[in-house]
Amino acid sequence: MDNKFLRNLYMVPYAVWIIVFVIAPILLVLYYSFLDIHGNFSLVNYERFFTSVYLKLTLSSFWYAFLITLISLLVAYPTAYLLTKTKHKHLWLLLIIVPSWINLLLKAYAFIGIFGAYGAANNFLEFIGIGSRQLLFTDFSFVFVAVYIFIPFMILPIFNALNSLNPTLIDAANDLGASRWTTFSKVIFPLTLNGVKTGCQVVFIPALSLFMLTRLIAGNRVITLGTAIEQHFLVTQDWGMGSTIAVFLILIMFLIIRLTGFRKRGA
Amino acid sequence: MKKLMTGFIAIALVSALMLVIIDRLNAAQGYSGADTLTVYNWGDYIDMELIDRFEEETGITVIYETFDSNESMMTKVQQGGTTYDIAVPSEYMIEKMKEEDLLVELDHEKLPNLKYIDERFLDLAFDEGNKYSVPYFWGTVGILYNPEMLPGKTFTSWDDLWDPELKNEILLIDGAREVMGMGLNSLGYSLNDTDPEHLQEALEKLQTLTPNVKAIVGDENKLLMANNEAAVALAWSGDARDIMWENEALDYVVPEEGSNLWFDNMVIPKTSDNIEGAHQFINFMLDPEIAAINTEYVSYSTPNQAALDYLPEEMVEDERFYPSSELTERLEVYENLGQEMLGLYNELFLTFKMH
């Protein structure tokens, strides 16, 4: 009896945590999403979400999140692959992770300086003869900084997947006459697909609701769902509409996790 | 079972100990003491030496806390918890706080220094008869520009911003009221207009400004203008003043069609447990000499007429920051348009941002 009781007792912190910090907030968001600005129960927020303003917003958020994820993946996969080939791979990995310990806001402000009209990036362009141009407040700088921030989160799972890949499989592929490309596309990539999926989830989902960078780096020329949520909670105090957008974000995230979900392999 | 009991007792003891510590800490910080005053103000918006002087003169201990937006201030006051005795909201927030019954009525007999405030700034629509609030600082919204980057270009009207020569040079404020207000003003409408057709018209006019807009930013505009990143910015006069200390090339203009007149005001929230001390504090801040010292530090425009005598002449005679009554008559204070209208303003602003 003692044992069972103790086991249940150990469950308490976990259960309390999940209920208070995960389930309760989601239910609250859901509840608020059904309230109009006068606090009456209605579906008006959901109607509003399907107007052109919010649909365009959703599309543009998707587009930028997709770009950020794609570019992160294109950079991260070869990097992770090279890392597994280096001698002190964990040291190199650490060096890639270190920047993610620095506060996001601080990094964003640093980029304002670098991309500014008289910043380092423009000085360099001037030096190599291209001439200075506007970098700050463009789509380019927004995607660049977002990729910079998310890349460690993409590299880590891919690195882990590549690292745990059994090298004898690659040898076997070679012995059986597979070309390098075939080895990669038929052996390495499929076996590290779970790492890629995890990386994409970890990048795509927060990228959908980025809002601080949209103002600091993109000067509000890129607008995401996160911007709209921020405005509704802080400025209009229309918590209902803000929550409705949040509900849609949650739904989208579930959908993405479903789509990129891991198939259960039979034993 | 025995072990479990000891565990429970240990937890209970630790909890009790923590309660005692919290209580001690609160007492040390004065949250429960009688002769303390909790002042809740914007960041860097008072000369801290004046707080010391107030403490010396009255024997009241001041606890000073800061906020960075009207909304977050109101949320904290609403939640209770801390006994704020003084807060400094902007005018539109005072209307909201009045509606929510969060303010204590002022006793004018305890505020003899109220007579020093310029009559232009008393008895305004957001608080008739100054029943709940006393103006602390005021200012305008206008155009901050860099003449060195734009030789020969002058600004007198909002329409000057639509000049094709300013392609990709303008920084806007990330605020729906400010930007929509600029659009409305440039069309000759009031910035408190609630006619949806006029608002739509303003949006369409603003959308033609898009090629000239470099970015829509928040407080970063200070940094950007100081570093010559952009030539023109929509700015609050207070911020403009700050940036002009940093970058002396800059100039500031309030367009002739009119613009916004804003106030930050001292109020006593319902959370106060030292209403007497709060009145003393407000009266202290209204003293002309004190107000002058504070104005020199904060460098915003003071509504205190008598304090102007204590300030350097070049500060007071600067028409950009102490505009004549002729101009202030054309300026409008934001009215609380109600949540529905504010929602519409924001949705239009969002549309503008998406272009």
C-alpha cells in the first residue's frame, strides 16, 4: 500500500504543473475567445478571423515561418553533418549553442547596429565595392536574423540523429555499390528524418508567432499573428480577439505536429 | 508512514517560516507601514533628488516603482496587491480609470499649489474640474526631422510628409491613435473622429504614404534618429526633446493643421492607504521651484506657469516645446472613444501596416 501511495505522491508535482500551467491557460484562452468586447458570449471573434485582414495575416505569417524553417534546414543539415565528422564534435556543438544563451532582445539590438545605414554590414558592402544599401527594415534582414536565432534549435536534433547513426550502415551501402548520393538519399536522410522533423517543429512553431523581431528588425513591415495578438492584448484590450487568434495558432500547431508526427514503428 | 509524517511536518514548518519572512520583508519595504507613500511613475520621469527632499520635509518614506505603459499600470492597479498612492497615467487612461472606479477624488483644499497651473491645462474634457487629476507634464505630437539630410526641405504641414523626395525616409510611431490621427488631421478631420467613412478615407490616404515609410517602430526611434538612420520621424515632443540633446542637427515642428496635445497626470488610485500623504506629495510637486527643478531634469514641458520663471530662458522661449496659445488651441486631446472604436482604429492600423 505504501508503495502505491508513494508513487501517486510523486505524480503530484507533475499533475499540478500540467493542470495549472498547461491545461488551465489553454482552457482560459478558449473561454476568452468566445467573449466579445463587452464580455458577452458570442462567436463574433471567429467571424472576424475569417475576414481578409486576418486571413492575409495568417498567410503572411505562414510564408515567413516557412522561409525561416527552410533556410534554417538548408544551413543546419550540412553543418550538423560536418560537425559529426570533426574531432572535437561536442566542443564545436557547444560553440554553436552558446549564442542561444544570450538574451534575444540584446541580439536584436546588436543587429540594429550591424544592419544600420552606417553599420558593419554596410561598411563591408562599401569596401567590396557593392556600395551601401538599406538592410535594416527589409524582408532580408528579418529572415536573416530569425534564421540566426533559430539555427541552434535546428542543428541540435539533426546532430543527435546523425551522431547516433550506425556507421556500419554507410559502409554496407558503399560495399553494395551505392553512389554517395544514393547513400545519402536512401540511407542517411531517411534514418535522420526524425531529427529533421523535430528541428522543423521547433523552428516553425515559434516562427509563426514571432513578434518582437517584426518591429525591431523589420520595422513592422513584416506582420505576423504574434503582432496582432500583442496589439489586442496590450492596446485594444480586446482579449477575446487576441485569444481567438491564439486558438487558431494552437490549432495550426497541432496540425503541424500531426503532419510531421512520428509514425509508430512496429517492433 | 512515519517518514511521510515527518515529511509533511517539514513542509508545514518551511511554509510557516516563509510566511514569517514575507511578512518581515513587506514590513522592511514599508508595504504595511503607515507613514509610507508608494509612487508609481513612468521610468526616468522624476528627479530622484526631489524624492529625498520630500522625505526630509515630511518624514514620509517614499517607495518608488515604475511602469512602461498605461495599460500595464492600469492592470496592476486593478489587481490590487500593492498599495499605490500616486500614479501618473496619460489623459485617455484617466477616463478609463474613472469608468472603472479606480480613482480617489482629490481634495482641492489640500492642494493650494494648484493655482500655479496654467489655465489652458485645467478643466479639460477628460477630467472636468480636475476632480481626479492634476497635470504633471504635457506635450504634442509632431515631425522630428534632420535638416542636414534634407537640404532646403521645410515642414509646416502634415502633407509635407507625402513628398515623393522622402522615399523610404520616414519613421512612424507604432501606435494606432497617433498614425490614424495623423491621417485624419491631414484631411482636416478631428483626430477623435468616429465616422467610419472618414476613417476609411484616412486609411486610404495613409496607404499612399507607404513608399515613404521606412519603418514603424517604438522607442527605438530615439536610437535611430540619433544615429541618422532616417531623416524624418513622427514623434512625441518629449521624445523629440531627448533625441535633440543627442543629435543637435535635428529640428521639431508641430504641423499647422493641428495635432495631438497629451498630458501625463498625477492621480490617487483607489489602492491608496495614505490619501493624506498623496495629497502632500502632489502639492509638493506643484510647488513652482520644485516643478522647475523637475522640469530641468525630465526636460518635458511643464504645465506649471509659475515654474517657468525659475527655468532658463532659452528653454521657456522655445516655441517648439512651449507653443503659443494660438497653436495649442488647434491641438486636440485624445478622447476615450470606447473600446469598439479603438478596435476599429486598430484594425485599420493593422491594415495599413500590412499594406
